[in-house]
Amino acid sequence: MFFVNLICIHKKCAAGIFLFFLFSFLILICQPVPLYSYCKSPFIMPLNGSITVKFRQVYRDEEKEISRRHTGIDIEGRYGQKVIAAANGMVSYIGFSPTGGRTLVIKHNKNIRTTYLNLLQIYVPVGTSVKQGEVIASIGAEDDPSSSSYHLHFGIIYDGKYIDPEDVLAIDYSSISKFIHLKYLPFDFKLYYSN
Ligand SMILES: [Zn+2]
């Protein structure tokens, strides 16, 4: 009888230990992991440098003798300086633009693409998945007429239109709500008045 009791106690112990480990494991895997916890902002500066030519700034293309409006921002840097991916995505295009030189495009989702122009070297082929901060290219070319110093021409296309990269770079996950403006329409107020 004592022996049977002992086995039962052992079984209870084993069950207890099993439950303890099961709960510990569940607590471990159920920790909420915030989305994009590894990045501070959805888009980061692709080159460490100062912005010399702004979005929509008018510049003179001396070679073609025309004035153009800038479709992105020029970020100044050193010859050979590495360019990183502004956000996670897939390399969707590599080519040569007559107005910006060697070009790389990253598709981030259905609506957003980032463009990197005036590149010296490209390190990733089309179809590569890249993470935010990953080295994709280097600068040092002189193919973008908007600035004569070594720079990266960086653009953001949203729904087929160029938008100001500085606005997008300013978005920060910790304060994203300040960029959301809820507009009330007459229809919204009808909800209150209908009761
Ligand atoms: Zn430019």
C-alpha cells in the first residue's frame, strides 16, 4: 500500500514538474512582441550625411540647359560611402537613369517604393529581400545634375507619386499619432444626432 502511495506521490510530483515547465514555457512564448520592435522608425536615412538639395527644390541641369524640380533629396557623403536600405523590402529594379545615373529601387509593399540614385556600386541583385539598415550600394558617381558633390539621391514613391522623403523619415513609432489627423465629416455627427 505504501509502495502504491509512493508511486502516486511520484506521479503527482512528475505531473507538478510537467505543469510547472509547461506554464513557464507558455509564459515565455506568450510575451507580447511589439511589431517592428527592432526598428525605431518605419524609414531611416539611407546615408549618414546632410541634406543638400530638398524635395521639389528647383535646380539647373547645366548639361541639358533646363531647370528641373527635384523628385527626392540629395544626401551628401564621401566617395565610396555605403548606402543602406531605408526599410525592409525587396529590390525590385536596377538600371541606369538618364537624369540620375545608376539606380536601385526597393519595393516595401504594394504602395511604397524607395529609390536610390547616383550610385557608384550596387551590391544586391533584383529580387533580394533586404532588411532595414542592410548595405545595398555605395556612392561616388557624378550622374545626378542636382548637386556636384558626392551624394545619394533618395526618393520615396507613394501610390505612383513622389512624396517628400523628409516627411516620411520624420515618422517615429513612438509618436506616430501626431502625424494622424482625424477629419470629421458631417456624416460622423449624424451618428450622435440619430439617437
Ligand atoms: Zn538629386
